Amino acid sequence: MTASTDISHASDGTRAIIFGPMAALGGSFLLTWSVALANRFLGFATSSSILVFGAVAFSIAAAISAFIGIRYIRRVEQLSRSDSLTLLPNRRALHSDIQHEYRQGHEVALAMIDLDGFKLINDHYGHFVGDAAIRECAEIFKQVSDGEARVYRLGGDEYAMMIGGPVAGTLLEGVCRRIIERLAKPVQVEDRRLTLGASMGLARHSPREEVASSELLRRADIAMYASKRGGKMRCTWFSSSFDKSREQLREMNDELREALARNEFRLNYQPLVDSHSRRIVAVECLLRWERPDGKHVGPNIFIPVAEESGLINSIGLWVLRKACFDALAWDDITLSVNISAAQLRNPEFPIQLGHILEETGFDPERLELEITETCLVLEPVVAERSLAVVRRFGVKISLDDFGTGYASIGFLRQFRFEKLKLDRSLVVQASEDEGSRAMMLSSITVARAMKMAVTAEGVETEEQAAMVRAAGCDQIQGWLYFKAMPAEDIAQHLGKPTGLPNLSRNRNEKVA
């Protein structure tokens, strides 16, 4: 039965519950009146007999009316507990079922499911295909759970599953892992094969606890967002530490907004040198947060918070604008700026970048945007679309942290890059291990074949510098030559070969 059929039946039921009793009672009255009128002329019954007949007819009509009313009230109640698109039980039904399990004294395990990449499908193919994908996923969840768990749709691309009884948590986790495994394959929707994933959060209630159904949903929801932050396509059990962490994230988000308003962020720049001439050919922009209390907060801590809250878009635009203004004075030196996955997902980003280039007058051919593999793997269609617009400005794209993720040759062919940056970990391992050195050499060979420049990051020793230079790297970046420095210190190092290595660098200091 489709959703439209279900709604049609509901409409028929509304008419029946209104007109059915009217017809039954009206019919009994009309029949009794007709018998009484006929008796006046034919005299076939006494008045008392006709009254008895009328009472019986009215009772039958009342019984029919009651039957119709009860039947359709149950139908309306059923509809109020169902989702019209998938016909799955809805949020109201879920709360009712959880409370029923509570009354039975059962353990209850609940999973909240949010589809990964659904917004992209809606934006790309339209809501008709999006609705079809919602229905198809509902069928997949029912098939995979195979009666072990009850499946619900809560709205949008959010579902829930619930199991009550002994070892409910173990059973539900098994179902969740089977769903993740199933969604690792494309989902057939109409004539399309769509890539969808699922992030899941799990929470359980034992009979010894006093936890409202709404609280159980909240816990599962928080765990689901933890799965999303952890990389999606996974299931995570709720932990009480999540609440504390969530509160800390909320506080830091407020502090970040104040920091942006109070101009507490600073930019440092770490030079990249030509591997042969040892002259500075580029600088990488690095963001720093100096709080009023003197505490320095690392980007690895505050950037994920800004990404989750959406504040990264405002911070990222501030970084781009400030860096372009700073780099105007550095002649032909390339400016390299890191772009987060959240910025690349923002469809307005290319337009905003164009406005900044126009506002600052910075030459787009001197600008290089560094992105990581994660930016591209999670939402490749959106990323590819944004990068195509950015390249039309003349801006170059660099793949950062290569060697730490899952980029392959096919991946490098799909997304064109002007530069490949070998991660510090690969450089360090290559100086110590033959296998890692072979991996580094093969990566450089592939980059060369694809006409990409290569930069080695995190070079700390002369031995490493000699190794990456011999391997064919065009540029070297690391503590050996320069640490990150304020904009006003860059000019004094330009136009001349780098002298002695930067041995004064504190090796325990981390550069983001």
C-alpha cells in the first residue's frame, strides 16, 4: 500500500464516520415512520408493536454507528502513529512502544540513524528521488533487521530502531553493523545507483534506571552525532562523557564567536623553500588563537568545533582576506591557505573567494588552496563542483597530508591537483624504513606523471632534506629551515638563499 492510497483510505474513513451513523439512524427513523404510516391504513399491528419495532431498528442503527465509529477511530489512531511516506511507525509510536517495554520491566536498546549524504542527493536529483531514497532505505532497514528490531521514521532522513528484552543492546548493535555493511554498497533508487551511508547512535535503558523515553532518544541522538564527528558510517554507544564534552564544545563555540568579534585570531606564515636554490618560493598561512588569558589554543582543538557549528565559514573568510592583504607585499611568493571540508561543502564559498580576491586585489595565480583527502572523499560531487569554479579564477589546488589517508591513483586522476604535499609522517618513515621510502618514491613518480609539483612537509634534518631532494621534491617545508613566523618577519628572508638550518627550533613545538 502506497502513501497516497493510505491517505485516500483516510479520506474515505472520514466521510464514513460522518455520514455512516447519519445514514443508519436516518434509515431506522424513516423505516419506523413508514411502518407507522402504513399501519394507519392497513391496521396490521398495534401501536405498542410498532414502538417495539422502532426501538429494535434504532438499536440496530446505533450498533452499526458504534461499529463504524470504533473502526475508523482505530484507523485514525493507527494513522496518527504512522509515517505517511514510508508507512513506518513514527515518533509518537516510538515513545509509546518504549513506555510499553518499560512497563514490562524489559531492557530497552534504541538506535538513532541519520543518512550520510542525503542532502546531496536531494540537492542534486530533487525531492522526488529523495523521497524514493527515503522509502528504499526504510525497506532496507526492515529487511536487515528481519523482525529483530522495530524500525521507525522520525522525519527527514532520520530513523530509529528499538529492541526490548534480554540482551537487547547486543542484538541491536549487530543489526546496526549489518545495516552499515549493507549501505557500503550503492542503493538502487528508480534507475539510479546512489551512494548513501548511515551514522548511528545507540543508547540503552536497564530496568533499574528511571529514564524517560525522551531522555533515551536524546542520548541516542548525541551518540549519533558523535558517529558523524568520528567519520560517519559507524555506530557509537552513548557515554555520560558525551554530555560533558558537549557542554565544553558549546562553551568553546561561544568563545570562538567572541574571539572572532574581538580580533583574537592571529596569522603566522611558514615558508617553503625551493629544494635546489633554497630560496623562499611560498608561504603557508597558519591560524593561531591567543585568548585574553594568555592561553594558546591549537587549531586541532578549535577548528573541529568551528566546523561543527558552522562558524568555520566566517573564520575561514577572515583568514583568506587577512592573508591576501598580508601577502600583497611579498612580490611573486605563492600564498598557501588551508581550506576545511565544511568550507568546501558551502556552495557560496567560490563566490565569497572571488569577492575577496577582487576586494584585496591579490593575484589569484599566486593563491594556492590546500585541501585534505577527507574534504573530497566525504562529498566528492560538491567538492568537485566548487573546485571547478575556484580554478576558473586561476587559483591552484594542492592536496595536503598525502600519505596519511586513502587517496589512490584513481583518486588523483579524478581530482586534478597542481601540487602534492607529502605528509611529515611519510617523510620521517621514509628516512627510517625502506618500504616507506619506496612508497614515497612511487608517490613522487605518480605526481610527476600527472604534472604535479611535490612538496615534502615536516623536514627536520639535513639527512631528510637530502633524501627528499634526491627523490625529486620541488619544495621543502619544515623546522630545518624556518618556523612559522608573523607576517612582518617574512620580508627579511625573501630573495636570498636560506643560510644555516633553523636549529633553534624547539622540537616539541607543534605546527598545525
